[in-house]
Amino acid sequence: MNILVTGGAGFIGSNYVRYLLDETDDKVVNLDLLTYAGNLENLAGLEDHPRYRFVKGDIRDAGLVTALLAETRTEAIVHFAAESHVDRSLDAPGVFLDTNTRGTQVLLQCALQHQLGCFVMVSTDEVYGSLPAGEPGFTEETPLAPNSPYAASKAAADLMCRAYRRTFGLDVRITRCTNNYGPYQFPEKLIPLMIANALEDKPLPVYGDGLHIRDWLHVSDHCRAVDLVLRRGVAGEIYNIGGGNEWPNLAIVKRLLAALGKPESLIRFVPDRPGHDRRYAIVAAKIRRELGWQPRQDFADGLAHTVQWYCENRSWWEKIRSGAYRDEYARLYGPGGRYADG
């Protein structure tokens, strides 16, 4: 199959690209604009892979997307590309609306015109809002109730996908996953941020009382689930993906400190962010029942391996935190750069 992966230089997208190249015979085109969280070092070693091609470009560029679909004879789009950090969405809501909602609509329209075989929309559990303590997790029937500009932009994109399915008959499938962890995660998110700060003996900022609860899933399990939806899912359906693995943020931070041999005195409680959802949790019964998916990665082992990866790859995250990797992209993709023409 010829697959276009959007946002394939990001955390989950790059892990999915590696999954496709390792586990399938598919040909993969990776379309990524290389904004601040897109990092080609996530895909180091794949530059000359015979079934892989990288294209620097914007999902909002209909002409580029249309040309790519035709040129590569794309059969499916797996859409990861998004602005995804809630804190950033509080400062620049319009950017999230433009990329996450309008960008998705552009892709859907191009897919429709190309008569694409399948469009997988990779969404988030945050579209459901905050889950009260003691209640069972979100199901696919839970009403959408986003509380941040990020979550609202993703919910709007999901509804656009629904509209293109119902109105135009496009084969669209939506996945909504819980919090991911694992290698190549941008070090502004909880787990890599805490690991990096601890390794540098810097304070570990924890919002509020630290008792916000998230359901954690290893990125490799998420990638397998998305691929199952691509190959065996049903057009028009939504599939929740969750690990059934709820942890308060503070407990995660303390586990990371213990794994690194660092003192809990590094923890700094900071004022909570506006509209901070208290709890997320997913009921993943549908994808387990209909597609036979279940998590394989034990959380204790997965977290230990993740800590080890960040310890062994300090140059990766140190370069990101310093901004040096953006300078390298300017050299490669600026006027006259090696990849200036994509």
C-alpha cells in the first residue's frame, strides 16, 4: 500500500513511520512542515530507505497535497499532523484552529478529489473533556466537551471528518488515544520534561496539587492500534485507544525521580493552568473486541526503557532544548539548502 503520513517527523508520527517500515511492505511518504516539534532526527537512518520519502510541506497547501497524492498514487492517509501542546494553545488559539481544523479540512477535500481509499484521523481523548472521579472512562459515545483551544480544534477536526463521511461518503476512521510515552517525545511534555530536568538537576514543575490523572499508553501500542484501524477498521467508525493505566501526574514524577536516583526535593508545585482537565481515562473495549488489539507493553518496563532511552540520547533532547536543531533545519531547508526544493 502507498501511504501518506502527515506529521511523520513528530513524536507519534515518527514512531509510526518506523513501525510501517519495520513491520510492513508499504511505501511511505512523510509530509511534515517541521514546525518546532517536528524533528528529522526522530527518523535518523531512514534517509535512504527504498520505501521511504520525506517531503517538507504544509497540510494546508492544497496544491502540494493534491500533487503528492497523484504523484505517489496514495491509497491511504494517516493524519498525525497537529499542534498538540495545550499550554501553547492558551497563548495562540488561532494557530491551533488553523492547523488542526482547517488543515484537516484541506486534507479531507484533497482525499475526496483523489478518491482516496482510506483516511485515518488520529485524534485525542481530550475532545471528551474532563472525567469526574469514580466514573468509568470515555467511550466512543461520550459527547464531545473540549475544554482547551487545542482540544476544541481537534474536536472540530473530528466533526469535519464526520461530515465528509456522511455527506460525501469518504472512508474516514477516527482514533482517540490517551497520553502516550516513549522515545522521541518532544521535551515539553510531562515525562521527557521531567526526565531532562532531573538529569540536569533543575526544578521539576508540577501543576496545582499534581493529582491530575492520565491514562498512559506506550507509543508502540498506539502505533499498532492505528495500523489495525487502517487495515481492519470500518469506515465511519471511531475507535478509542487506551491502556487502562491511570496515574496521577505527581506519582509519575516521583517514579521518574526514583528511577534516576534524584531527590523529590526537585519537585516544584506551580499554579495550575486555566481549564486544566482533572482526569482522562478511556474504555477501549470496542477496539479490543472488534479488531483484537490490546496493549503489549507493561507500564513499569515501558517507563524504565523510556528513562533509559532519554539517558542514552541526551544529545537528542539537549539539542532541542538549546534550539540548535532549528538552526540545522534552516541550513538544510533555507534558500539554497540541500532540501530547499522538498
